Amino acid sequence: MEWQPVCRVAELEVERGATALVHGQAVAIFRTQDDEVYALGNHDPFAKASVIARGIVGVRDGVPFVASPAHKHAFDLRSGRCLEDDHVSIPAYDVRVVEGVVLVGQRKHVAV
């Protein structure tokens, strides 16, 4: 699977999510204070709704996360793992920035 250009980094608000259709999946894209860019699946498994992009971004114990606006569960932006429930995770995608353009690659395979 190739890298799909999504938007320019400058178009992403810091600590606000944006939604994009990537490889046929709804993906939430986040830019943190330190200009890191992350991509997670937009579907919240607890709320059973596509709301992750509207979540609140923060850092807990050095872990960048997004808290779902529905039930406030926090998901690690790097892996998609739920910080409150180790048995739950959402897809995380490879991201790279080339010449200011955010590219989203394939879904990461996270060890359980």
C-alpha cells in the first residue's frame, strides 16, 4: 500500500483533529504542540461512533493521547491503545511529512 497525501501540515490546527478518508477508512489526523503528526481510526469502540477527531489532545505521563469526546477514554496517539483498558485499541497509521505534506501509510501492527 502506498502513502496517501492528506493535507499540508500548516492546515492542521495544533491539538485539534481533522478527518480524512485514507485507503477507504475514516482516519483522524492530529498535530501536537511539538509538531508531531499522528493518525488514528476515527471510530470510538466505546461510543460506537466516528468521533475520535473531535477529541481533546493532551499528554499523560509522557504519552501523547486523544480523549474521545463521547466517554472520555484516552487513546495513545502512537499506538491507538486505550490508556484505561489494555484490551481495547483503535487502528493507528504510519504518518510521515514530506515537504510540508502529511502522508498517511498503512495501518500499524501493534503487538498486544
